[in-house]
Amino acid sequence: MKTKAALFSLRALTTVIPLAAPLALPLMISQMVAPAEARENSLSGGGSVSYEVYDRSGGDSAAAAQSSNNDNYSRIIINPALTINSVGDKNAVALTYAPSLIYGNGDNGQLQQSVRINTNVALTSRWSVAVSDSYQQTDTDLDNVNMARFTPQPTISQGGQTGAGASQSSGTGTGASQSSPTASGSQLSDQPGRQRYATNLLHTGATYKYWEDSSLDFGYEFEQMRYDDLAGSNQDYDKHSVFANISHRLNSQYRLSGQARYDRGRSDTASPLPGSDSGGSNNNVDEFHVSTSIESMVIPHHPLSLTYSLDTSSYDNQDNQGQPDSQLHSLLLGWTWEISEKSKFTLSAGPTLEKMSGEDDSWNYAINTSYNRQWSANGQITFSAGHGTEIRNFSGNTNDNGMTEYWRAGASLSQALAEHLGFNLMATAAKEDVTGNASSAENEMAGGSRNTRQYTLGGGLHYNFARWYSLGLNYSYTNQSGDLSTDNYDEQRVMLVLSMQRDFLHW
């Protein structure tokens, strides 16, 4: 890819930040923004030391075992972090540098970088601007893959919290855990073994508050993803996006909102033949996403909403990409029951229409429901379930791209056992049917479709002590099965984490 030579603007920061620049950069920015403005600056930091034990086996599939699906190891991860904040009357700057050093399993001294910078400026009482950039090097084993997209609530306790995150796909559709029009991420759901990759996300946006509880925001995003080794079904990509959102308060009982987003992306995939110099496939894709919603609060504690959305994907070279042009229409009626201040139930449902070039139109349905209850100051329970369809193009794995019908469910329980001790439990289940994707030989043999099922169980204990320190022990088990050889595996992970976080300086 031509842009590979200019990979990630923040990479230069990773060589400068460990020196004296972290102390000077926010001050320089703040002086340029408002030199006469009184500011409050702080330096905070800490980090963690983790011991990870990981076991992955190909289960009953001999083909999976031969495709490097077996990966067993233990390693130590050292993750220091420094954050500088500079806050003024009308602007704020934050810079975080958090590298990781990995020891074990042949990665002695392996360095992985992470840099984040955020700037917010209030130009007037109505206008504000935000700019952020986030660069990260990591590998797939640092994130517990969660096809259910389920993010349980953390344990509520002093000095820290526990919980398990869910990675989000770069897709659009009718999901219960659907990302916002300005959210983006990589799914990376079934990469065998540890494959290092880097992501960079630049976000610029402006917000205009033109009326009481009414605002317009718009902006631009640029996202990149690069694998260290582009092999198998890995997918490198560049994606440019422009977006606009409006939220308008009609009166005390009705609100109207709308979102629009245009994405232009280019992806590269590996050569289908090992050792080939011919390179893999690449293609440009245009995505357009628009939705509008009206919300009614006429009935106290029972808000209602009606949402229509349209998502489209158009490819410059369908033969090369292996995916047909597609459209997804959905109309959802939503209802929220505010049972109490600590308990809420939501439900949305409606029809969907799926269109793919060369295929007959297909009607389907979407339904999403969730329940959350905080039964005490230090404990709560969460359930969610959903069925729907989404279009994916930038998942990080070509086997996951295409028109995807899914079923997802999850439950979590968290409770503080004492003032500084808490635990959490989580269970998820998910099933995905990807159609219209013949980008890999296995997918093509399966008629351009792929079926995957995944089940996950997890839990952990979290203990806070000595004001700034915490100790956590987490365990997770994942079973995945599907049509492809790499889909069949069992995964277990144990993580012991000692972390510290505190403020160092204020000036």
C-alpha cells in the first residue's frame, strides 16, 4: 500500500515522549491557544505488571491443529503509563504515553507502543472543537475476543473497578450493541495465534449548540490498520470518513435526531498462495450510512422511539473484493421502561430489508432487548440479547466481511464483597452467518458464506489496597466453532495484574 511508508503520524511521538518533551508539549499547546489564560497542569501515571497464562487448542478439528490454531504460552507484560493534563478556562489538552514490554514465549523485551492525545477548545459559548489521535501497537491475545459485543458493567468499589470489555466491529446495522456513527474499531475475531498489528485513529470534530438541548456536530476521521505480517485472512486498510449529526429538541416531549456518515476505504489482503510475490487483493469501497429517529416522552417513565436507518456498500472491483454491492434498510420501534432509578428495561424491534447485487431481496427482522438493575450501592446485574443484520468491510479479517446476520446474548453480575474487594462474572453466546463473501478459498468453497458460533465464560476478583494499588485475578474460557478450519478452537486465559495509579505533580 502506497501509504505504508507514511505509517501513522504518532509513531514519531513514541521516540520523543520518553524524553523531556512530555512536560513541554501541553504547555506549548496551551500557550498557543490562550497565552494569558490561567491554567492547571498535572502529571499523573502508574502502570501495571501482568502475568498471563494462555492455552488455545484446535479441539476436534485436525485441520485447525495444522493451521497454527494451537498456541500455549505464559508471559509477563509490563505496562507503564504517564499522562499530562493541561486545563484552562476554555480549553484542555491531555497526552498519554503507555508502552508495553513483553517477556516470555520468545518475546523478551518486545516493545509495543501506545500514544493518545486529546484537545478540546471552546471557541464561543456555542462553538467547540475537539481533536484527538490514538496510536497503538498490540496483538490479538491482549484482548479477549467477544463476538457478542457485550460489555458488562464494572464492580462499583472505591479505588478501582473490574469488568470485561468487548471489542466492536467496524460494521453498521441493527445491533443491540451497535456503535455510534462516529465509533470505529476492529473485530479481529478469529486470528490464530498472536499476530501483531497497529492501529491509528485521527478524529476532528466541531459542535454547535444552536438551541436549548439542541446541537449539530460534524467532522472528519482517518483510520489505519497494519499487521506486522500480512498473511492468511489478515486485512490492512485505510479509511477516510466525514460525518454529521443533529439532535433537535422539538419541545418538552419530543426530540428529533439524525446521523449521516460517508466512508471511503481501501484494503489490502495477503496473497492466497504462501510465498507468492504477486501480492494479495486490494479494493476501494464506498459506504454511506444515514439514520433518523424521533423520540417521544409523552408517557412518563416510558419513552418511545421510531428509527429508520439505511446502510450501503459499493465496491470499485467486486471480482477482486469477492463481495457484492449491498444495502440494508431497517425500521425499529423502541420502548424503554424506567422501572426505578436503579432499574431499566429496553426493547426495540422491527423489519429489515437486505439487498445484494445479483441476489433476490430478503426480508428479515431485528430485535434488541436489555435489562439493568443496580440492586445495591456496590452491585448490579445486566442482561442483553439481540438479533439483526449488519454490513462489515473493515473488520481486520476478510473472513468476517460481508452481510452478517447475528444472534447475540450476554449476562454479567458484579458485587463488592467488602470496601476494597469485589468480583464480577460474565457469560456470552453469539452466532454469525456471513454471506456474500468469497474473498478466501474456504469461503468460496462454502458458497461465499460462513457460519460461526462462540460461547464465553469469565470472572474475576479485584482488590484495592494502600490507596493507589490494586490486584486483580481474571479467568476466561472461550469455545468457538464454525465452517472454516480456523474457527474451531477452545481458549483459556488467566491474568494476574498488579497496577498502580496516582498523581505526581500539580502546577
